[in-house]
Amino acid sequence: MSTVSIVVPAYDEEEVLETFHSRLAATLNETGHEWEVIYVNDGSRDHSLDVMRNLKTSDKHVAVLNLSRNFGKEIALTAGLDKAIGDAVVIIDADLQDPPELISELLRVWESGVDVVYAQRHSRRGDTWLKQRTAFLFYRVMRRLTKIEIPPDTGDFRLMSRRAVDALLQLREHHRFMKGLFAWVGFSSRAVPYQREARAAGLSKWNYWKLWNFALEGITSFTVLPLKIATYLGLTIAFLSAAYAVYLVILTLVYGNPVPGYPSLIVAILFMGSTQLIVLGIIGEYLGRSFNELKQRPLYFVESYLPSSARLNQGRPTERTGDAE
């Protein structure tokens, strides 16, 4: 019998965790597989950790991984994947925008021999028009900028085979754009369409500023095209400047040397200054990421870990405290 691990990163989700687990457990009990669910508490400020521990007390399938602080969703996902022991591993959020009932279909496709089964949204309830349009554009821009095929309209909700997870866990970079890493490891994949619902409770933790930085993370993690664009921009400006200099020389020889206008001089200075700052900013983004990687700090620290019965049955350690991963 195969074992299925469910990884659920959570940050301030106390309002929805019990409902989510009820639906998740009902679905998994019908699959006929041995299963565990790993709730990763990513430094929640509410009572999410208490709810997780209560779920652990009432259900032997539950594991609770409590990180020492908030490390961000991408790191929390990695922490959960590090602990997952399943032959198949499912990643899903706790906010019930992604229906747990779809896991049965993901498992069916996986059993046919597919390594990565990703849930692809064909509609997004509860999201504003602006968020839907920016998400639509982001996925398509990423596909054009990078050499990897990131499926459009696809989030973290997916199933991965054991060998796909093991390959993914070899990538220990700190700036983790998981959607890109999922695609980078390759292996056979298939989409399962679904309708994304509105949040069952609470508010999204993603504002537009965070989404913008997330987009920059994805672009700079998987392509150096912005650096190439900066180079081409510099060459273009240099060519135009040289052409304008030739024009001024000819103009002076033919018509004399009139005093150039002050506004055009200021515009030229501001344009060149802003261009230089943009290019320096692009270089700084890549340099900062290189600096963070060179420090080789652990991705996260574990404050406490309560394993599921599936891990105990395999003779794994019962608890690890303060681990650096």
C-alpha cells in the first residue's frame, strides 16, 4: 500500500484549519492509501499552532512542524517536504481555495504513471479583476523570459512522486521561487483543471507589494535577461549619444555654435541618471542574491516537531528540536 503525505504550510489560519482538516481527512480516508498530513506552522501570530496540536491529539495521521519564526511560504513548503515520507506528496494551502476533494483525482492520475500532477485553475472566485489580470500576465511573461515551462494559471497545489520530491530537495537555494523549481526538476507532468474558490475565512496574506516582490524573485531566480536588457539599453543610449554628437558637430560647422536650451540639457541629465540607477538596481538584485547564497545559512530552524503515526511506523525519529535544515 502506498503512503501519501500532505504538506500544508500555514500562517495565521486558525479560523479555517479545523474545517480544512475535516474535509481533507474525509477525502483521504476514501482513497485506500496510508496517509499523513504535515501542518507547518510558519511563525503564526494567532492560535494556529494550538489548533494544529489539537488536531494532532485527535488524529494519528497528523504531524505538526513548528518553525522557530516566520520564514515565508516558500521555505515553509520546503520544511514540510523535508519531513514528508510518502510515495506521493501533495502540497495544498489551508485556506480552502484549493478543494481537498481534488486530491482523489490527483492520485488517480499519479497512479497512471505521472510524476507531477498539478491543479490548473480555469477560474478564480474571490479575486479582484486586477489580481486576476496581473496573475494572468505574470505566468505568461515568466514563460517568455525563462527557459523552463512554468504551467500558466497554476499555483502550489499539486502532487509529486517520491523521485520528483527527492530531486526537488536537492535544490537548497535560499531565494526559492517554488513554482519555478517545480518545473525545473522536470519529469512527466499532467494538468487537472479545477475551479478555485474564494477564501473560506480570514484575509489573504499577499498584498500587491508582496506580489510584486514575489514576481521579481521569480524573474531573477530563473533568468539573467534583465542584465542583458541593461546591456542592450546602455549600447542603445551610447549609439544614440554618438549619433547626436555627430549631428551637433555638423550643425555647429554649418550654422555656428548657438547656445543649447536649458530644458533639453536637464532632460538629458535626468534621463541618463535614471537609466544608470535602474541598471545599478538590476545589478544589485542579482548581487544581493549571490551574497545571500554565499553565506550558506540554514534554510530554517525547527522549534518542535510532532510526527505522524506513518513516520513512527517506519521507525523515524519521534521529535527533533532546534534542527537546522
